[in-house]
Amino acid sequence: MAAHVGYGRAEEHPVEAVLSDVVNGYITLEAARTTYGVAIDYIGPEDALVRPPDAYRVDQARTVALRRARGCPTS
């Protein structure tokens, strides 16, 4: 269960909140993309046991494209 569950469409959740949920292990990178329309890349070593917050990057262009494809307004 995501930490930032609330009212409204999943695709309208703030990108920063979705990133926080990924970093904290509440949702997967795939769920961020498929459920929330946020494209996040892990840029650290794949075999790392600890994945620090700065090892994740939001791909803004892909996120805008994902959200537009779902009919969500983008800023």
C-alpha cells in the first residue's frame, strides 16, 4: 500500500510524493510508472543492498508523456 494514498486519480499525485514512496520502498519502480504515471530510473549499482535516495531520478519528459497519455493535465 502506498504511503500517499488519497483522493483523486493516481496519475495526479505529486511526482515528489511518488518518488518518496519508491525511495522508501512503499511502491516499485514499475508501480510508479504504471499506476501513477511517473517514470523513475534507478541509477545506482544493481547489486547494491542499500539504495540511497540520490540513486533515483525522475525522468521528467517520460513522466509528462505518461501522464498526457492518460489524459492528465501537466504543468
